[in-house]
Amino acid sequence: MRFGNKDLARYPFLREALSYVTKNEFKIEDLDNSEFYHLVEKAKRKIEDYVFEGKLAYQIDYNKTHEIIVQEEVIIFLISLLLIKSISIDSVTKKFALFESMRFERYLISDLDNSNQDDKTVKLILYKIFEDLFQTKVDLEVDIFNFYKIKISDYLDHPIAFQEREWNLVNRTVDKGYVYLDGSEIVRLFRNELYLLIIDRIKKMNPEVLPDMIISISDSLKSRWEKMYPPLRAPGHQDILPPCIQHIYNQIDKGENLSHPARVLLGTFLIYTNKSMEEMIDLFKRLPDYNEQITRYQLEHLAGKRGNTKQYFVPSCEKIKLNNLCFETVVCKGISNPTQLIYRKSSK
Amino acid sequence: MTSPTTSSHTSSSSDKLKDSITDSFNYPHSVEDDPNKIWLEKVFRKHYFNSSSEIELDNYVSEHEFGFRLFDGYIRRHLNFKNKRELIASIIKFSPSDIFCSPARYQHPSASMDQKGWIGADLIFDIDGKDLQLDCARIHNMTFCKNCKLIEKEVHTSCSKCNSSMVQIVELPCQNCIRNLKKEVTKLVEVLHDDFGIENNSINIFFSGNNGFHIHVVDESFFNLSSMKRSSLTQYLLGRGYLVDNLGFRIDKSDNITMLPNKIYYNKGWRARLLSRLHLQLKNHRIDDKFMRKITQIKETNKIGISGVINNQIQNISVKIDPNVTIDIHRIFRLAGTINSKSGLVKSRVNNLTTFDPFKESCIREDALVKLDAFVDTKLFFNGTSYKIKTGINNIPEFVAVYIISKGIGDIYIEKLK
Ligand code: SF4
Ligand SMILES: [Zn+2]
Ligand SMILES: [Zn+2]
């Protein structure tokens, strides 16, 4: 079972893809050679798109021979990892990993969707990827509408099963010891893993010398980032910040992404505490998948400014607990909604 | 009344305990002045002497942690026995009021918690009558006041004599309670089998000995599950956080229905159970117009609205287990085949759930007649016989007396010799 060359170009993180460049004796020091300039340039643009614009615009250039396409894609992938490693800012690493994993996720989805029922090999190869990279055994149930199935216990190895409500076991189709997932769901399930894999690859990048080219580009990206995102200042120190909200701030500070319920919690809480739209945007723009238009829309929706929707209230502690977002401490004693902590402070 | 066991009074057995003191056995013996406890300890010992073969153990006795609650009320944990024989010898010697065994197996069962070396644990479930909140229970249970010792019929939140709120509920499950508990067991077994894929012969059902059932699953693929994964299973069984979106439509706060993209909804698990309860049918795992019409009809013909109807059915389907018991992989759990001191009944294996009658199959066999001083009038059924207990002295078999004394609604009657 082997990939066609073209397929490998979409999955440059695979061992098999890497072998395409190693067999041609590619060395990192060579990147200072002008023949690689266009690849370094492409990697740089990809990072800028991801990190500063928050867009997924990267395109594979298919107008070449198959062999060259794969080689180039693998090298671009390696260059990006080197650049990110050299920038070495946690939030940048995470944002890059998120976008890069989203890119691969898209390829996977389209490969799964494009393969029709009798195109079993593609599917077999795809879940071979999953098995090799993530140690999860996935079976295809051709007889049951091409569902994939994973043993319950293996399914629960994936953090997403605990992070997001619709991915909790109770909201999955479970039968005879297996969790059933359709094509796009199975790829979603692996998003976290793909993301972690990329972060891991970045960590493992340890070249003896970095080419000058890489250093100078990463330095300029780094200073641009630092100008854009000065360190997060401690929010409203005069209030007691509910621990669940504090936890979200910490996550943002570390460059982590937020689940949908966490965004709703933060959004409603900020609205409740009368933060201006600009103050809120300033916080949300630190999220790796930030998109100004969507964020504005969502915040206005939560505030009840859009259409005829009513204002959303800050969810109750019970609901927050249900979403695993509660980090209860002594200050929470006897309250049922995080906003009560604000009353408590101001009523003194 | 013949007693084939050891000495019938406790001072000598207390001496014996001192002979064999292990670190964890330090029996201060506060029971000497309590005739009920002295008597129960004696009857329990007699029972274990005669019926030790009923105690159920797996092949890894030496890898389990055991716990004994003695009649002084204290539990000794972290006990460990080489084999069944050693365990039973110890049980007969100490005649504990309750005997516990860890569903977990450890490398060093007697070490402190963080040194034990957890190997794995059977998956256990506890279904307790208290959690069902049945109407009958409020009527046939009684209330015991810890302050003035008054026992009243029915459940009250405070004592009607002294007004103290230090009251304790005396659970006296009836056949209706048992029937409803069995329903929960049936639901649990169905999900374990159909959804989790557990073979029926790996599912062991026990009467808890008091007012509930314990289910032990002995299955390799669940033995190693972490606490967190077990909590997912309990959430599944309880239906906590279930999203209606799984049915292919969404209901907003004003009970409006919107369809979700029509994809294939594999009709299994919760979805299948819920749809069948709602009499909704998917056609070839897809939603069709008929399905839609039916939902609208449900919505329009029910005062509680579509979300009300669905939430009620979620409640009906969910299995009323106590999640904490399943999630805690380090706890000790009542050992099968031993007496529950809350009732004097045995935690016994249920072979046929439909016909199972705890008041027949879980009684201890000791049946010599004894005198009992009852605090209230009550009627009890044991072994197919009805016992009318009158306030005051009654002549009844030991297994009935054990029940009444364990429930705290009567004393053993000892003729004053002085
Ligand atoms: S108890 Fe409420 S306020 Fe406190 S952390 Fe949990 S959800 Fe937040
Ligand atoms: Zn009282
Ligand atoms: Zn009842």
C-alpha cells in the first residue's frame, strides 16, 4: 500500500514524504543557496498569513513534476518548522501549529470525501496514517454507510472527547463497544493530535547551525509579533476574577485556543462587566484562530445587538462545570453564577 | 438455640484479638455495653462459620485490598490476605459488621494509597434506592430522631416530639422499591451489553444487601480504564449533557424546531433508544418528511412542548447509577456474599433478576427463635412468611431479628439475671 507522489505532497509530515528529500541529500545548510530562495519565501509568506492575518491561503503548486512537488512541499514544511523554532515564542508556535493542522485537516477531509465507495484504498491509506501517527486503530464499516469505528477506550484517549460537549461519549453514536464516526468527524477527532504532532516536530528541530537567511527572517517576524502583542495586562485588578475566567485568561496568555463554550463564557462575562467592544477585541485577537469580523459578529450577537436576539447571560456555574470549564476555589463558595463574585466585591 | 461458634460473649473474643494484633487491627472494643452489637457480632460469626462458601472472590485474592468494619464502628483498610482461606479465618475471628474488597488489584495492596501500584479495576456500578426518590419510600420508611430516640412512621425532616433536625431515615424497602430498582438494573445491563459491547456473562448482578443493586463488570477491555474514562461512561449512562442535535434537529429556547443538515444518523445507542421512545422512525438512518411531521405533531399535542417531552424521555432512559462509585478506582466495595450491617441481609448474587426476591434469597439462614423488643409496629415478609411485629417483646427467628435490630427499630431482649 503506497501513496501516489501527489498525495505525499499534502502530507509532508509523513516519514515516507521525508524520505523524498533525504534521498537527494538535502541539507539544512543548503538553504542559504539561492536555488532555495523561492521556497524560503513561500514558507515565510505562509507563516505571515497564519500568524498575522489569521488566514489559510496556502496553495500547493501542482504545475511541476510529481517528484518536484513532493520535494518542495517537504522542504517548505521543514523551513517553516525551522523558522517557528527560531522565533521561539509559544503563542506563535501554537498559532502556526493550529493553522498548519487545519490545512492538513482540509486535505484529509477532501481526500475522504472524494473517495467513493469502491475507492477503498484511499480510505485504507488514510486510516493507516492515523494508526501510524496516533496509535489509534480505526476500522472501516463498509456495510454501515462507510462509518469508521474506534474502540470506546481508544476514543477516550483523545482529549477532544472531554473538551467539547458534542464530542463527549454521551453525544456520540455508540454500539457494541465502538464509537461510530463519519469521515469528517474522524478527521476532526484527530485535529488535536495533528496539532500536537506539529508542535512536537517543532520542538524536535535542533539543527547545529541555522542558516543566516533563516535567522534574519525569524528575527523580523519576531519583532513584528512583539510589537503587535505586548504582554497581556492583568484585567480589572479591583474585581475578584472568578477562577473560571482567570483560567481562560491564562489560556489566552499561553497562546492556547479556546473551545466554543469558553468563548461564550468569556464573551458574556466581558459584556456583563461593561467592557467596550475594543477592549474585548483586544483580548480575542490573541486567539490563534482569531478573525475580526466573526468575533465582532459573535460578540454583538451575545450582547443582543444583532437582529432581534435577546442578550445572552453569563452561563451558570452548573453549566460551566458541565463544559469542564470550572476551576472552583474557596472564593466560589455558595455561588451559582460567576457574576455573583462581582456583586460580592462591589457590595462591600 | 445451639451456637456452634466460639464463645458467646465478646470479652473473650476481644482477648483473642489482642493476641493477633496486626498494625491495622487495634480493636478498642467499645461494644461491651451494647447488647445489640454483642448479639449481632455473635450471629454474624455463626453465619460466616456456616456459610463462608457464599463469599465470592476472584482468583487474585492476594492482589486486592480488603477493609473490615468491626462492631466498634471503625473501618480497618489496607488489609491483605494471601488466599481465601486466610481471609475467611480472619472473618470468622473478627466477625466484622461489614466486609469490603477493592474492585482494583494492586501490586502492594496493603501499602498506603500512593504506594499501592494500581494494576486495574473491575468496572462497578451502584444503583441505590435513595436515588430513585420513589413515592412509596416516603410512606413506608421511618424517621429516627438521634436526639430523643423517637421513631416515627414516614419520612420527616425534623422530629415531631423534640423538633430536632438531627433525624435519620430508616430505609425499609418494599416490593415496589425492589421492582423499580430492578428496572434500573435492566436498563443498565442493556446499555452495557448493546452499547458498550460487554458480554452478558461478564456482567455480574448482586443485591447490595440493603436497598440497591451492585453490578460488577469483569471484562479485560474495561479493566484498565482510568477514572476519567469511567466518568465518561457514567455520563453516558446518566445521559448528562445529552444534546438533542443528535436527533437531527435543534430546539431553541422558544421551542422552535429547526432541521439540521440531513446526513446519515446511524440509529444506535442513545439516538435509537430516544427515537423509539418518541415513536419517531428514521428511514434507512435518514430523516424524512414523515419524521418531520411527527415531531411537529408531538410538539403541538403536548403542553410541555417538544423539549419537555424529550427531556422526560431522557430521564426515563437514563440509568440512575451513583457515578462516584464507578469513577473512584481506589475505593473498597462491599464483598459479595457478606452481610450488610444496615439490614442484616447478604450481598447476594442475582441469577434471575425477574424472580429475584431479596427477602427470600438474601436472608441469612440462622433461624433459631429469639426475643426482640420492637419500638414500632410493623409488618415484614421474609421467606414467604409474613411477620407482624408488635411494639414490645416478640418471639421471632434470628434472621428477622437481625433485620429489625440492624434497622435500629428494635433491641435484642435479654432477660435480666441480676
Ligand atoms: S464555581 Fe462558578 S465561578 Fe467558581 S470557577 Fe466554577 S464556574 Fe467559575
Ligand atoms: Zn426527637
Ligand atoms: Zn417502596
